[in-house]
Amino acid sequence: MITKSTVFVLGAGASREFGYPSGLELCELLAAPDLSGGRTGPLATLVSCRYAEREVRAFAEALRLSGRLSVDAFLEHRPEFLKIGKAAIAAALIPAENRFWLFRRVEGRQSLYDYIWAKLNAKPNDFDRNQVAFITFNYDRSLEEYLTVAMQNSYGLTATEVAKLLTAVPIYHVHGTLGAHPAFSHDQTRPYATSIDRCEFSKFCHPFSLNSVAG
């Protein structure tokens, strides 16, 4: 249990071990002109969701030639690409929302989230005595999902019971999220899943729930 007021700040690489791209990798992924051939990848997903291919290509080319090392840094000075940039980030990151990666231990080593969860260890009735908060610069909800699943299986609690306990653990996303996690909110939530439903994707991506430094 963490009884001393503690704030964890998670940088852009904190969720990379869980299958997410780093900031630079995300930038390179979205700058790649992947609209031809089999039409796979995040940019092709945008076109399938009725984004104009001309605009998608313009965004990718400008990002590729901008010299910026992150999509956020690029969007800060190109607000005309803000809406399509948010959607592109979502299209790239949602397919990585795979629960398997959260509990996969490479070479037997504990993950960052394993370490944090061990520090939060307490009986369910005492869990709210943890004095901890998180500030994350990542859009993904991997931390929320890890804590939710770990608590359900460690304590044998229902999703509703876990959600009540997690009110003691505020998690602030500096730039925004891929929709609120069901265990942490009742508004604009979406499940932790790799699939992108076109209707759901359009709901969140126009303008999407990602906040940007440009906005």
C-alpha cells in the first residue's frame, strides 16, 4: 500500500512494453503512405471511415516532411490537420488494445504495471487508503485496463465493485484518451478492444475524445 501521497508521471514510452508504439514510431507509422495495395494500416482505416483520401495523403506527407519527432509536436503548429491527426492516432493505437500484452512477462521480468500493482497491494476494504495518482502523456488506457483486470482476478470482484475501488486512483491523461475506460467513467466510454467499429470510430473521432496541445 502507498500511504504517502505519490504521483506517477508516465511518459510516452511507458506503454511500449505492452505493444504500443513509441512517440517516434507512431509518427513514422502515420507518415507512411499506406493507402495503396491491400489498403491496410491506420491511414487506410481513415479512408474506409470516409475521410477524404486527398486530405489523408496531405496529412501524412506534411507529417513526414515536418522533421517533428511526435504527432503532437506536429499538430501544435498545423491546426488544420488537428481533426484528421486525432483520428489517425486513434486508428493506429486502438488495434494495440490487446489484454494479452498487459500480462505477458518478457523473459520472466515484471512489467512497470506489475511493479505498480505490487505497491498498491492491500485488502479490498483498505484499497482506498492508497494515496496515489497518475499523470500520463499517453492516449491509451492500458493502465486502466491492467488495474481493472488485476483487481477483478486478485480479489474475485465484479466489474462494478472494482469500479468503486478505483475511484481512489485518479488517472489524468494530459493529451486525451481513446475514449473513457468503463471502469473509470460513465461518459463516452468504449471497451478495451482491438477492433474498430466504423460507427463507433466515427463517433469518437469526429472530433474524437483526444485533446491536443494544439487545442
